[in-house]
Amino acid sequence: MTDRIAVVGGGISGLSAALALEPLARARGLELHVFEREPRWGGAIRTFRQDTLVIDGGPDCFLARKPQGVALCRDLGIEGRLMGLRPGTSGAYVLADGKLRRIPLGWTTGIPRGVRPLLGARLLPVGARLRALRDLVPGRPVEGDVSLGAYLRGRLGDGIVDRLVDPILSGVYAGDLDALSLESCAPELAARARSGASLIWGMVRRRPGPPPTGSVFLTVDTGMQGLVEAALDRLGSARLHAATSVTALARTGDGYELTLAGGGRLDVRGVVLALPAPRAARVLASAAPRWAQALERVDCVDLAVVGLAYRDGDVGVPLDGTGFVVPRRERRAITAATWLGAKWPRPSGSLVPVRAFLGRAGDRGLLDLSDEQLVAKARGELEPLMGITAEPMVKVVFRHPQGLPQYTVGHGQRMRALAEATRAWPAFALAGSAWDGVGIPDCIRSGQGAAAIVAADLGLSGGT
Ligand SMILES: Cc1cc2nc3c(=O)[nH]c(=O)nc-3n(C[C@H](O)[C@H](O)[C@H](O)COP(=O)(O)OP(=O)(O)OC[C@H]3O[C@@H](n4cnc5c(N)ncnc54)[C@H](O)[C@@H]3O)c2cc1C
């Protein structure tokens, strides 16, 4: 019997699985092999660094309230390098009728926390504000899964949904609110929907959590790539295969055979497949065609992030927020911008780092554009809004083909059924952003959960 186990995929999901398996494998004298298609590790996580300038081209932070992010950083010894939002920077802007307007106080993810914030939100037309008052009357309970858009439009009306909820909520998935699943993308709202109760009163009555002890979002001082580097340092005893794609997986008598690009093969006793859904589908296409079909159903959106840095003094508006979001109704190519210099307390010399996001569900051909075209598109929209007429000193493009999975209506049920079916294969588990949340802490949890399945099936997690 082979003495190897494997993790396929070197993004945060795969690295989290590998970190969980590494001490167990070492204790049992098993080789742990980790495969990553690209020459670099980290998947969606990538950071541009130049002197003290840091521009994250994928995630630039993670939610502090989900414990897995901080816990992993603690385990890796980099908790002391985490930083919260720059003190004094609060809130963000939204593009409304071509102008940047502050997202009103007293609103959470585009939903007012009471009647006063609703009526006081002057960036919304009066008619939209009055329409939302209808939410105060309980409605019919929602049964089963529906789209976020259908539910929120029914309660609050199109005016608020299109202007505020869409850019904030669908921004996380770069998705279409009218296709995204209420249950999978907003479980807290789904619970409220099932009671038919008012959303606004729900926001008012939400029991306050423990007093906030720090920032809602956290990042690593040297950029999110710092998390990946710390993970790789910890994986010293594992066999790390960068630039090595796994093209297929087949079952053998006592485990699995991985086929590598170039024709190599490796027998393993257990495997975590921590890949984006379309990639996992390809690897499983011949061994498990039905699972592959289910994975192919997870549509993924192409994204690009354009990082720019301007000379201090060349920016014509005060950067007194974390950036801005762009509703679909504004018909722009950029979906959001992060004012990195205002958001994080990093020294960036005399440069002002900014990044713009391009791509959302339904867009076609974005990644056919050259880097120059993507930069031109981003600058053409960003610079007039930020009062910039000067050339940027730094331009960098990050491409994310099929970068974000779309949790469309019924996603949760489909993925639960698939996860259940995969239990028929011992010491095999799928992980990644397609499963139970796209955020970094969700992916860490997913990778660790998959590692736990493999470890349990192989009897690695017990004491002897
Ligand atoms: C632009 C952008 C901004 C984001 N912002 C945030 C944020 O601010 N906060 C947050 O919490 N989350 C954010 N997210 C989401 C989060 O970053 C991702 O969901 C998460 O990083 C995905 O990790 P993963 O390991 O599951 O997948 P990936 O990072 O995609 O990693 C999968 C890896 O598998 C490799 N691979 C593919 N096929 C094969 C194969 N056949 N063999 C071997 N290797 C293969 C790929 O090269 C890749 O490295 C953002 C995502 C994007 C795209």
C-alpha cells in the first residue's frame, strides 16, 4: 500500500487542508504531496509589492468575526502582523447618478437599520424611500430558496435594491442579485424571510453582539500573500509541487491514482481536491461524470483587478472612506474601487494606491482584453470620479478567470447532495470556494473540513 496522501490546489483552501494534514501525515510517516498548477502559490491571493507599496490583487482582507482567519494566522505565528482598518477611516461611497455619494449612516449591507436612517437617506429618491416603508408590515413567509433580488425587491422595492443593495451585496460575488441564492448568500436574511417579518424591524431588533474590540476587517501587513508565505513555511516537510497540474483522478484498489500534466502518475491513499468547481469537474470527468456535471453547473465569473498608484497630490478628492461601489444601473465597467491608502494603515511613501474591479455576472469577453486595455478601461472611469488628470506611477493587472463562483438559487441543496454523494469514496473530499462561502475564513474552514474527512477515513486523527 502506498504511503502517500495528496492535496490538489494551492489556494487558501488547499493550503489549509495541507496544514491540517501535515502534522498527522508526519506522525504516521506518510508523505504529503501538494499540487499547484501555477508556478506561484495562493490562487486568488496575490500581492504586488514595490518598496513599501502594497497592492493586493485578489482579496485584500478577511472578516474578523469569522474565527478561522485569525485562528490560522495565530497558528502560523503571524497574528501580530494583522492590521485593522486605518483608524479614522470609516464608511464608503456609492456611485449614484454619476456622482460619488456617501453610503448613509445607519444602513447595513444596503438595508436601513430603522425608519429614521431610511427616510434620511437623501441619495435615494423620495419614492424609493416611501416604497420601502411597506416592509414594516409583515408579509407572506418565503418558502424554499429564492433569489436575493426577488426577496429584497418584494420587501424594499427596486429603488433601494438597485441603488444600494445590489452594489454592496452582489459585490461579494460579482453576481446578479436576481440569480443569487438567498439561502446560500445571506443565510441570516433567509431565516427572516421564512418568518415573513419586516427586514427593517429585524435590523432594529438585531441583538447587539459583544462590543467590537477591533476592526471588522483584517489584513496582513505585507499584503495577503503574507498569509500564503507563512503557510508555505509551515509546510516544510510536505512535498510541494508548483507548476504541476493534476489532470485526472481515478480510483484504485486501495486509494487513488493522480495523473499529472506531462503524463506522470502518483498513487495516493487519500486526497483533498481543493479546486474551483470547473477545474474539479475536469479532474473528475472520467472517474465520476455525475459529480463533474454537478460541479460544472457552478457558474463562475471572470474578474480583473487593476492596481494603480498616483503621486500624492494628484488625487483631487478627499479619500475619506474605504472606496466606492458601483450599482449595475450606472452602466460602468468598474464595479468597485478600493482606496487602499485610506483603508489600511500601511506606509506607501508618497504614492496613493488604488484598485479597481472589473467584471460581473453576465459580462462577456473581459479577459480577452489586453492588460493595456484593462488599465485604460479602469482609468477612464476611475480618474474622472477621483479628480485625477495625472499619469499613475504604477499600473498592475491581476486576472481572475472564473474567479468567483455564483451561488445561484438552489446552490446549497445541490452542493449538500454532492458532498453527501462523495462520501461513497473513502479518504476523498472536495474543498474550495464553491462549497460553503467564498470568503477567506470560509475557504479555510472548507479546507480543514475536507482534511478532517481524509484524516478520519485513514485513521490519522486518532491517538495511535
Ligand atoms: C478579485 C477577488 C477579490 C476577493 N476579495 C476577497 C476579500 O476581500 N475577502 C475575502 O474573504 N475573500 C475575497 N475573495 C474570495 C477569496 O479570495 C476566494 O474565494 C479564495 O481565495 C478562494 O480560494 P480557493 O483556494 O478555494 O481557490 P483558488 O484561490 O482559486 O485556488 C485554487 C488553486 O488551484 C489551482 N489549480 C486549478 N486547477 C488545478 C489542477 N488541475 N491541478 C493543480 N492545481 C490546480 C489554481 O491554480 C489555484 O491556485 C476575493 C476573490 C477574488 C477573485
